[in-house]
Amino acid sequence: MLTRLTTVVTSLSSRERLILALALLVAIVFALTRGVPLVQSAYAARADSIDSVELDIEREQRLLNAAESWAEKRAATEDKLARAEAELFRGATAAVVEANIQRAVSQHAANAGITVNSTRLAESVQTGEFTAISQELSFRTNDASATVAFLRAIDNSVPALRVAGFSLDRSRSQFSGAITVVGFARLQDAARQAGSQARGARR
């Protein structure tokens, strides 16, 4: 085909060749004036598409990082909540919780080699479904160091107990003292009642 085209061009006169050259020149100019903007437009569209994809990737990465951060915060919050729940005494009534606190303190005292003499009537303060119960006990021991073990056991107690008051006196070879501990509880009856009231309010 190229040989035939060469033969045709060779057979043309000088005038015809000039016309053909001008036609080719016009075609080239037309292609440049129309083709270059099309190429530039296509390039710009491709660049915009790439920028859009990069922005989408960056946005997804930020969302992923945020999701991981929130997941970590949620796990930390749930862990704190679980530890806080573990520190609470539980019982249907304040009397049950008082007995549990008294039993726990008496057990810590016995483990430390301390004898509990008596207990006073517990005092409680309730706020919503939570109750703070204060219990005072008097004790005696022949070993002053036993009180250190006793206080350490209370400090590490689960459910949590807090020492609100402490005194220690010595009489000859015996030590006697008093301790006031505070425990915190979520009363089950109060929780159920609060839940029932909340459901009734929603209705």
C-alpha cells in the first residue's frame, strides 16, 4: 500500500503536490488545535480523579484511625467500669450489705491475728441506687504489727473498703483500738425500682 501511495504521489504534478501538502498542513494544524486541548482536558480529568482517590484514601485512613482510637477509649472505659463495679458491694437491702461489710472486716481481722470485740450499728447514706455504708468496730491484739497487716488487707479488699477512722491504744502488753470502714453498694432493690420508674416515665 505504501508503494502504491508513493507511485501516486510521484505521478502528481507540482501543482497537485502543493495542494496535497497544503491539505496535509491544514490537517496537522486542525489536529493540533483540536487534539491538544482534548489531551489536556483528559489529563486534567485524570489528575482530578487521582486527587479525588487520594483524598478518599486519606479520609478513610483518618476514619480508621479515629475508629481505632474510639475502640481503645471504649475498651479503657469498659475496663474502668468493670473495676468500679467489682469494688461495689451488692445486696437486696442495706441490712444485707451491712452484714457483708461486717463479715469482710471480721475476716480481715482474723487473718491478721486481730480479735473483733464489738460492732456498732452501721450508718448508711443513699443517693439514688448507690449507698455508702459506714461500719465501726472495736478490736484488740497482742501484736501491734498485726494492725499493719489488718489495714493493708482492708486497703486491698475487693469489694473495696475505705478506712474513715482509726485509733489504737496500748494497755500493758495488749493493744486495743477502733476502726471505721466505709463500703459502697448498689442495692438491687433500688436498681430494680429505678429501672421500673424509668420504664414508666418512657411510657
